Amino acid sequence: MPSTPLFASSIALASLVPIGAAHVGNDANDANENSSGDSLPVVYTVPLVGQMGTDINAELLEDIIEDVQEVQPDLLVFRLKAADIGTNRYIPTYDWKEAGKFEIAEYRAMVQDINTKLGHIDKVIWVEDSVGLSSLLPVSFERIYMSEDARLYGLQNLHRMTQNWSDEDIREKMEAATVGKGRGFFESGGRGKYARVLGDAMIDPEALLSANFVGREVIWLPNLDGIWTVDDSTEQVANFTATTAMDTMFIEDTVGSLEDLVFVLGYREYDHNTQGDEIAEKYTERWRATYERCKNTYEDFQTDRGLGTTTDPVRILLAKRKMLEEVVKAMKKYSAVERRMNDEYGVTINSLEFQIDSIKDQIRQMKDSQRGGRSRGGSRGGTRLGG
């Protein structure tokens, strides 16, 4: 049950224009104009695809925002596809290396940048699939669309991150603070007085959620008094499938493609700007390629591979220092590389720079020792000649 007047206008258009005709082709004569010669509205897609915190992070968004500000499109479509868990219900796939990173402050800053720097541009988010911390992004948008088989799950991870404290008082304080930060995303999405109810239900397993309907308004309740029960368990959070989200009007509509989405929004014809897709694709390719090189270099450092046949201790240390410097350079270039290196090897830029300084000290000591040895040897030689 869609909750926007645009849906009604899109139905009126449906009898005139088939869905497939919504997107104008790439022919040079009609790429930027319609049949009347008027300029077409520009739809700019922003792909948020992959791992939250690496493939999707502030560095990427900064580049895209800069490009959007130059293009000034009529509509921004943020396309989210980031799931920590696979779709197989019986044997769900999970790769901890690809799970979303706990970088709440950064995600909050990303949302603020979208609202402040791109606030003048019409925007929606289209959830193809979201399981994990990535689900903080769609709830920060006022208008959410979902693919028919999409999920909007996983915010219990915020709660889980606070359960490792053994001290009960500290754990409760951390839990309250973290849940509060999570609710801030719902507030950004214009959930108003229901931000607390929805945020608690999707983050805290003990919270309940149901809904009542007054006309086209949804009344969210932190109990089971509503006519529609969303979450009746005190052991799990409220998760939304596309069907549940649609039935409770949590989202605007379900769509099957970009053409479908744009058509529902009332755009009969449009020009699709794919620069954001290209920026994101290049960013992901580059940071992941850099990470593979970085990982191999660090493993060479650990195992002394790549040192050749030299037995000179100074040359060995020089080679190892160079390896670490290459790793640090890569980590400084991409925060994604730094995060993966920290997760997989337990190293940070600071810890590696400390190691580099330590190696430099060893090299100086060895060189000083060698110079001192040569000097003493020369003195002894002179004494023998004098005798």
C-alpha cells in the first residue's frame, strides 16, 4: 500500500506508457531530449554495493557527492545492496571478512552529508537487499523503495556489540548509548515521534512492535496492541521483508527495476546518468586490488619471503622496512585497506609505523657498530705497522 501521491499519478501514466519505455536510449539524437525537444530529467544513480565500511564508506561518498554537485540531476536514486548473510534460510552463508564494519560515526556523517550537501535534490533509496549495519542507511531516508525479494534486517548487531561488557552497569550504559545513536538514523529519515519506537524495535531484541492504521497514517506501537503485529518476540528484533514493509506502509512501494522505480515516481522519460556507478566500480576495484598487494607484502614481511639470498643483516632490515612502508602507504590511501588489515592481521598504521621506527633504530645501531669496528681495526693495524 504505497504512501505517496506520486503513486496515483504513476497509475494514470501506466495506460499511456509501458514500463520498458521509461528509459530513453543512448542514441545521440534523443539521449538528452524527448520527442517534443524538451530537456529530459536527469536521474543519477548512486550504487551502495558490497561491504559496509569498505566498499560503502565516506571516501566513496565524498567523490560521488562532488560529482553530483557538478551534474545537478533532477533525481538521485541510492541503490543499496549489502547483505552480511546470504539468502539461503537453511544454510545461511556468512563471511566475517565481508561483514559490515562498526563505524557508526562515519555512517552518521555520511547521512549528514547527503542531507546537507544534496538536500536540494529529490532523492530516494532503493533497497535491493540489506542485512547488517547497512540497514542504517535506508531508515535515514524519508522515501524507501524495496525490490520484491529484498530484506531490511540486521540492526540487532548494534545491540550485540554492547553485550561483551562483563560489568552490568557499564553494559547497560553502552547499550543505551548505542541504541540511541541508532535511533538517530530513524530521526534523520523523518520518522518523527515514531523514531524511538521503530529504532528500539529494530535494534533491541526485547522491544516489541505493532501498528495501527488511521487512513493512510501508520501508528507505530511499542507493544502488541496494534492490529498488525510486526515483532512479538523479546528475543529477536523487528525485521522487514519487502512484503511486511509494504503491508505496514514502512516503505513507499516495491519495484522490480530502475525503470520501474522511476516510472512509479512519475518520470515518463529520463536521462540516466551513470557516472556514480562508474566512480563506485573503480573505487571498489582499486581498493580491493591495493588490499591484495598490501596483504601479500605484509605476509612476505612476516615470513621473510622476497628477501633474496642476501645474508647481510642491514640489507635484510632495509628490505623489511621497505615492505612495511608500502603497507602503511596503502593503508593511508584507503581506509578500507586499513580496516581489513586491522581485522585480519591485527595491525594499525600506528603499530606499523612504530615497527618501522624500531627497524630504523636497528639499522643505525648496526651501521654504527660496523663503522666502529672498521675504525678500531684500522687503529690496530697502524700500531702493528709502527712496531
